[in-house]
Amino acid sequence: MMPLQRELNAITVIAAREIVRAFRDWMPYLAYSAFSPVLFLYVLGGTIAQNLSGGLSYNYLQFALLGLIVGSLYMSTMSSVTSLVQDRENDFTQEIFVAPISRYSIILGKIVGGTVTSLLQLFMFFVVALVMKISLAPLAIAFILLLVPVICFSGGALSVLIASIFSNSPKGVDQMVILISFGQMFLSGAFIPVSNSSGVLGILARAMPMTYLVDLLRGLVYQGSPAYSHIVLYNPLIDLAIVAAFSAVFFVVGTFLFVRGERNR
């Protein structure tokens, strides 16, 4: 078998395993996928829109929808990749890491699987947005779908770095994923504008990888509109470059550290 074909087969098999695991308990997974958009967009977003968005020059709910889509995809992929630590309990992690395939293919398989399973949550966001009458042009939907792999890869790259640092504690990994995910949701501008953040909050907002993913999507969707200058922080090309740099460093360093940690066990 050609090396490239072997790596592609490995990615496919590992991704398929993640998909099967997610849909095996389909009722809890479906309930969570439906509950998350309702909680964040309808309850939280709707409350902010009704009470605090009166002075904004743009539609807050559309603003929040784009940010929450990014956050949801990001968090979903992070949870999928960090299952590597949980898989250690049944020795699956060590078995795949001694297989004659690239370690990067293993991580990519996890990310691809997490990307596919997160699409259900994305669909639910579209349904809730339709019920709430939040307008999304076909071009905006196309931009969202185009950026799904970028968002999920970025989240997966960060999660493998977290898993490599806290690899000896599955509980610690889960706690750090939740802490970092929600920290980014609040500080990245996903549903609270951060264009005027300064001081420590401004520094934290610009240190978050999710900030640039959220800004990238909004930059594409709002380009050419009057709201662009009020919402978008940076040129989309700058956002894309920063996202690529963050993702590459997290992916390479995280994979290296995780594999080294498995070899030393």
C-alpha cells in the first residue's frame, strides 16, 4: 500500500470511529446539539438583544449567531480530540500510536471526526436562527460552510496541546477544555462585542485564537456593509494569517508533546 493511501485510510478509520461513537448514543447527542443553540442563541442572545442592544447600529442577533457558530464548532472539535486521553483507559491510544502511520494522521483523524459530528449542531443553529427570523444570506451561509474546516482544525489543534500538557489526568483535560472554551466564548467577541475592550481585557481578547476566527467570519459576511467598520477588528487576511500561525504551532507542538508523553509511559 502506498504511504499516502495508508495515511488517508488511517485518517478515515479514526474519523469514522469518532462519528460512530458520537451517534451511538444518539438521543443524548441530539438533545445536546439542540439544547446548545436554544440556550446560547435564543435565551442568552435573545435576552441581551432585548435589554442591551438598543444603541447598536447593527442587528445584534445576527452578530451573535455568527460568533456562537464559531464557538460551537470550536468547542465540539476540542472535546472530540481530547478523547485521546480517555481512550488510554482501554489502551486504544497506545495501540494507534505504535501503528505504522504518522502521528499527525491520528490527530487529523480525530479532528475530521469531530468536524463531521459538529455539523449537526451547526444545522441546529440554522434551525433556531430560522425560527427567530435571523436573516442569513446564501453567501453568508456559504462563508460559514467554507470556514468550518478552518474553525474545527484550529479548535482541534489547541485541544491536542491541552491534552499533551494534562495527559496524565483525563479529568484535568476536561476541566481545562471547559475553562478555556468558555473563557474564549466570553472574551473573543463571540456574543459580546470587544471592539472597545482595553487594558487587561483587551490584551486577553487579542490573545484568544477564537477572536480571530470570529472576526474572520464576520469580516467575510459583513464585507461591503455599513456595519463592517463597527464590527470587524482586522482585515480578513490578517485574521486568516494569525489563525494559521496559531493552528500550526499548536498542532505540531501538541502532537510532538503528546506522542513523547505516550512513549514515556
